[in-house]
Amino acid sequence: METNSKIAIIGCGNLGLSIVNGLLGSKGFDGKNLTVTKRHPESLFYLQSQGVRVLADNKEAVRDADFVIMGVKPYNIVPILQEIRPFLVKENVVIASLAAGITLSTLKKELAPGTTVFRVMPNIAADIKESITCICGEDFSPESEDLVKAIFNSVGISITIEEHLMEAATVLGACGTAFVLRFMRAMTQGGIQIGFDAKTANKIVNQTVKGAAELIIQKGIHPEAAIDKVTTPKGSTIKGLNEMEHHGFSSAMVRGVVASYEDIKK
């Protein structure tokens, strides 16, 4: 990603660091355009060798910023916005919040009138540039939307959605990563039970899941259509699928998604 915009990531935890790694791995991105902060920044000092400024001072970090990513916990958003507001001195500065549940209206109340604000929800796969990032905003210019998409497209793909869907996007795109990983762990355990060592079972499962996802993405087909291609009459695949359904596989997945959504909406 080629951009001369100065980017600051405030509160660079696990997700923030994934974004950092994705940006630094993008062709044309200069680490000198990136500043990150953390209360105890020592663990991030290694980034300095790639030109990144590493600070504990949020106010200093945003002085020169064109684009500020708020990676702090939801309960810290308001006090930190109040802290940095006087130091957001660049014209047309854009703020992007990663905090689940914090609305655009809440963000705007703490910023100067007219400040462009987005809510953004990437996931941990930003670390390998495979995130799905959901974005929402209001009253933004095409230029500011292009900027936020350029930044987050550098760590995967991004889509713009309506704000009322942001909590649902968090569940599917962020919590969903853990759901898929738990499924993969269970599939690996089954592989061990039927004879594979753990390393081999894990390798087969990893590639199988990757291949299944790519099949759907590249062919643009519904998962059930792909399932139909590998289930034959009286075959072992349909027997396994039906056994899992008898034990509530799909129901458990749906209930897990809904439970996470209900929790995040509290």
C-alpha cells in the first residue's frame, strides 16, 4: 500500500499489532509513516528497526497524524479521545475506532465538529493480510472512505456496512475466527482417533479447511452446493454429516453465534 498519510495506532494490543504487521508487510508502505502507542511500550520497541515510532504518550502520537486508529478497550475510548482531542491538529484527520459497541455518535461527541469518524472491525487474520474488515461511517467523503479502505485492504479485504450491523459483523468476523479454530481442533482430534499422529492430522485439517474456503470464494457457490459435490448415495460423507447433525452440529453453531451477539449487544 503506497500512502504518505501518517498513521497512529493508539493502544497497540494484539489486534493493533496484527494491523501493524499487515501494513509493514505491504509493498510500498514505509514504516516511518506509522506511530504506535502502548502504556508499557517496551514490548514494541523491536518495531523501531523498521522505522515505526513507538511511544507511551498518546498526545504526542497524534500530533502529526492524518489517520488515527483507536485500538483501546471500549471503556477507555471516551477518556482517551478527550485526552487526544486538543492534539488532533491536522486538517481532515480521520478517526477509526476498533472498539466493539461504541457508536459513531458517542465518538463524535468527544471530537471537534466535522471530524470524520469510522467504526472498523478487522480480525486477527490481519496479521497475515487475510482479515475481513467491516467498516461503517456517516457523512464521510469519498476520499476518507478510500483512505480507510486502502489501509484495511492492506491487511485483507474490507466491506462497508450499515452501523446497526456492526455488532453482528464482530460476531461473524472476529468471534467467528475462534469458532472456526475450535472446529478445526475437534476435527484434528477425530483424525488422531482414527489413526493419524497429531502433526499429520493437523496438517490435513488445515489444508482441508483452507481448500474448502477457497473453493467457495473462487467458485462463488453456496456451501451446500459444494457439499452436494462430495456426498454420494449411501456414502461415508453423508453418514458423517448426518451423525453430526443428529448431535446438533449446525444448531450448536447457530446458538453460539447468537449467544455471542446477545452478549455483545448488552
